[in-house]
Amino acid sequence: MLIAYTEDRKRISLVQGWKIDQLEHLRKEKRFVCPVCKKPVRLKLGTIRRWHFAHIEEARCSVELEAESDYHLHGKEQLYHWLMDQKIHTLLEPYLSSINQRPDLFTFYEGRYYAIEYQCSSIPLPVFEKRTKGYLQEDIHPLWIFGGNRMTRKSSTFFSLSPIEWAALQPHPKMKNILHYFCSDNNQFFSLINIKSLSSQSALSQMITTRANDITFQDLLKPQFLQENSWKDLWLTVKKKWRYNVVLYPSWSQKYFNSYCLQRNFSPYLYPIEAGWPTKHHEWIETPPYIWQTFILIYLSTYPLEARFTFQNVYHFLKELIEKRVCSTRTLPYYDGHYSYAVMSYLQLLINRGVIKRTSSKGYFRVKEIQYPKSINEAIVRDEEFASQIKIN
Ligand SMILES: [Zn+2]
């Protein structure tokens, strides 16, 4: 914590240019309490870690759930100065008693309240959801900025995201979605844009690096980054990877998928050409797209050509797989919608590619056989053909 009160109710903020001897003097004279629980806190003036207040061990605080690292304290201070330098009045660690939450930073900007959470450590997903919903319920926009130390970059475009990072995904009209990180070691923002879900953790995305001096709060809220156009090639790389992917220790759901395919006389690596594509809203489903889309295609094959089926039929089929935990979905507190949107968008892709057609009575029917490639080489050629006929952006 960077804020505490003296016992005579004076607020002490450590970001306000103190000298060490002033604070040492203050520490001799005064006792400090936590602004939230009013329990005693110690002023720590070490040389290694940033100066901060910490609860005395026995005193557990209702809002302090995680220990703050120096990286976190430093970043919080930098973000505070970054906002104040833009003449955006910002409160540091204010306690919002109505929801019993204390964001790292709090500000009012262009008619809206923002709670900024600089998240450098891991917190359980339910805690993340509770905090996010708490702010939203008070009409405060929560802005999660993750510590740059958390970013797991596998290559220039492949990333591994934790459940809370997925949950912090914010939709964006042009860039699909966006996620921000801040590195307090080099005072830089990293933004992931157009994040495409490949599995429960892995993602394909474009990373934009900006020095804090070159970006404003407005830029962070309404970014206008330039986007790459190479998604098609990248996605084909992903599809190829899934075809060559030999998982040493497959998960239960992967095993289920493998045996499901084998029972139907095709190898899981030779999954249909029509499966494994990014569609609108696919981030709602954690399971790799080639898996959930193959399940849907197999299901559609149970209907003879020209036989009518409905969206509800397909939705209930997937819902059962989700209930059996073969497929899994995400909670996206910033999104309006549901995983059924992903199913709807996928059916639209199949319509666009002439695999199914819509009937006049809100139903669908299949007009083409599903394409099961006979070899990986054939699959790769036909995946490329398919990709050239759809829009991947
Ligand atoms: Zn406390």
C-alpha cells in the first residue's frame, strides 16, 4: 500500500515526494493505520523494496488479498504519475465502501468513473469476476492493466493467457478485442489486439508496444493501432499445427475427441476442412475451434442431405458436450452475449461456404458432404483453398 492514515486521521501518501529522513521522523512520531480496516500498518523504508505500508502480520485486511511486489508498487506509482501528468485527477488506493473494494487507482474522465487495477500477481478467477462485477454494478468501468511480468509470449504472435487475462478481454469495434499490460521496469505499455482463441490458454494476437510518454489515457481507452493483415497465413500455420499435433499427455477432452473421431473412422489429425476456423464470437469457447467445430460437423452429418435441422438442435448438441465437460466456455464480463453466438457465427460461415442452406422456416439443411481429407498433405492444400475463399481478419 502507498496510502495510510496516522492515528490522528492524517492521510499519508508515499507518492508525494518524501525524503527518507522526513519519513523516518514521521515513523518515530506517529502510528499508522490501514484506511480500510483501521488496523495498524507498518511503514517500510527498506533500500531494496519501494517504500510502502504493510499490515502487521496478524492483522488481515478484508480488501488486501495479495502481497504487493515491488514491481507492482513501482508500476502503480508510475501509472498514477502518468495520469496526473495528463491533468487527469486520480485517486490512489481509494476505498469504495459500498462494494468493499479498493482499486489501485480511481479516476473520473470524460463523464465516466474508472477503477484501474494494476494486476501483477495471479488471483483466482472468481475473485476477478467479483471485483469486475462489483465495479460494473456501481457504474464504474474497471480497467485491468496486467503487469508486463505476467505476459507469456511464445513467439511474436503466439501468447499464453491465464483465465483472468481472458476474462479481462475488452471488445473493440475495430480491433475485435484488446488487453493491456504495463511494464514498470521500462515504463512501457504492451497491448494485445485482435486476440484469437486457439485453446483454453493459447492465443494468436498482435502486440503493440508503446512507451508511457507516447500514449495517453484516451489512447488506452480508445486505441487506434495499426493492424497487420497476415492473419490468413498465421491461421493456416495454426491449422497445420493442429494436424501435426501429437499431444504426449492429452487431456480428458482431447482423448474424448480422439476416440470420437476414431469411432467414426477418421483420424483426429484429418479433421474436416470446414473445421478449425476463427469466426465472430469464437472467444466464448475455450476448446480449440478445430475440436468444437468438428463435433458440430459430425453432428450435422447425422442429418441426411436436404433434411431439416434447427439452430436449437445444434446448440443443444454442443450444450451437452459442455455439460459433459468435453467442451468448455469462458466467462467474459465485458461482453454482451453467450457462447451460442459463436455457434450461430459458425453456421453462418457454413452457409457462406455453401455447406448448409437456410430454409424459409428458421431451419437449415445440409447441401454438401463434409470434406474429410485422406492425408495430411491433401488437408494442407485444401485448407489453403478454403482459406482463400473466406475472410480472416
Ligand atoms: Zn487493512
